[in-house]
Amino acid sequence: MYLLPAQKPGALCLLSLSLSMLLATTTVSAESVADIQKRLNEEVLQKPFSAETEANLNAYIQEATKRGTPPKTEPSRFWRRGYTCADLRRHSWTDYRDCSYYHRFYGRYWPY
């Protein structure tokens, strides 16, 4: 005869023990999340952060135009149909910069 887990001797005790361990782990984790987050934030802030700005992009494009340097004609490996240059920012600053220069120089985006 088959017994359901609740009908087996000790199954209910094992289930309640597992549930209490899960709750205890969750409680400990909830209390330490703030401390872990604080340590991670401190680590991130200690590293140098170099976000390129639109001013840097405009300066690059002006300098390249002044020198007569043609833009890179081969699209980025991340370039996809329907993308704009802004979509490349999440992949690479250089790809975003090259796409923006191409777009301003030719008035269109890279081909697919």
C-alpha cells in the first residue's frame, strides 16, 4: 500500500524541519543583504569610473573632421538591423563613437 508523505512516520517532522531551516536562512539573508550591498557599493566607488560624455564625442568628431579622417565604414560586430548608434553604447564606447561619426559624416547609419 502506498503512503502519502504526510502519512509516513517522520515525514511531517522532516518537512517542518526543512521549512524552519528555509525560513531561518531567509531571515539571515535578509538581515545581511544591506551589509553585502554596502560593501559592494564601496568596492565599486573605489574603482575609477570613466564614462565618456557627449562633449568628448563631439570633440572627437570635430577633430576627425578637421583632419579629414574618414569614418570607419565597417559596422561594429554588435550592429543589428533596426539599431541606432545609441544601441551600441551598452556594448562599447568605441563602437558608439564610430557609429556616431559615420552617421554625422554620411547622414545615414551603417549598412546591414
